Amino acid sequence: DTAVSQTPKYLVTQMGNDKSIKCEQNLGHDTMYWYKQDSKKFLKIMFSYNNKELIINETVPNRFSPKSPDKAHLNLHINSLELGDSAVYFCASSLTDLSYEQYFGPGTRLTVT
Amino acid sequence: AQSVTQLGSHVSVSEGALVLLRCNYSSSVPPYLFWYVQYPNQGLQLLLKYTTGATLVKGINGFEAEFKKSETSFHLTKPSAHMSDAAEYFCAADGGATNKLIFGTGTLLAVQP
């Protein structure tokens, strides 16, 4: 009974393709996040949704589009993939948007060739 | 804006030795503070957190951290390192008016036999 799960775990694709990463949490949390971890392990928030509403939208290329069909799911769609998109993408959740304690998924390692 | 600094991107200790990982935050108002651990190819796991109250916080796996307002620090310690402690450790602080977690750049802990 994984708390925050992501699929796929690994994703290898070519430049120019479109891909999606899915995230689900079964903790009953209201808020979900997407983070990007680069090759130097630096973690940067990309988006946050609270009860299906976008509340954080960092300076991210508009090729990245998050979608939250319900508060337990937050998907990330990436159009026209570029080499620089290669990274590990983490989904996380927190009880509310005022809760800083976040629970992370296992990550999706995206490699763009 | 809040920033988190982790001194030492790599720390190496011998098994059984003291572990000390350093973290400093920048805000004048004491933030909520967190330590996360990331084992190879896994997501981040919360080790411990400081919100209010007792400044010495105990976490999982024998780790503890002390909040020192005068030094704007939240260093992580463990009296005796174990091989299984080898991982990347991230310090994080709340972003103040935003509901973002601000992460440090991480410290890779190596434990030598």
C-alpha cells in the first residue's frame, strides 16, 4: 500500500516526443507537487495543486502541463521533449497547502536521447 | 527570499563515528525545518522536522537535529554511523509567505567500513 506512487519508474524517449508521468497518492492529502531533480541532485519545485487547483506554477517551460483530475492524482505531460528535460521527476503530497511536511513518490527517471 | 545552505556536498565518516551534517537557513523569522534522506534510486523520506517547541528534535534511524535560532542552523547528527546510513541528505525550510519547501543542495554521506 504505497502512499505516493508514480508511473513509469523509468522513461527513455527521443527528442521531440510527448510523454506523460502519472502520480497517485492514497493518503487523503489535499495538495500535490511536482519536483525536478537534476543531475547534481538539486531539487526544484515545478507545480503544486491544492484540491485540483493550481497554486504554484514556477518558471517552467509551457511544454510542461500538469493535470489534476481529482485530488488524489496529479499527472505531468511534457510536449516536444528536449535533452535538458532529462532528470528525475518526483511527485509529492502534503495534508494541506499549509502543511510543509511532504511525502514523496519514488521518482521517474526521464532520459531524452 | 528563504534560502537553505548545506555546507559540504560530500561527507565521509567511518562506521561507528559521529555523523554531523550542516544546514543553515537565511530568514530572520524562524521557519519550519526538515531533514529528508534519499537512498539510491529512491524518493525522499522525512527524517525529522522542527516546527515549534523543543529545539532538539529526534527522528527516525537514530538521527536528531538541533534548531539554533542564534546561529540560524539546523544541523543533523547521529552518534554512531551505520553502513546503511549512506545516502543523500537534504535540509529544507518553509518558504515563508509561499507554501513552498526550499531545499538545500544536499549532502552525500559515505560511511567507510
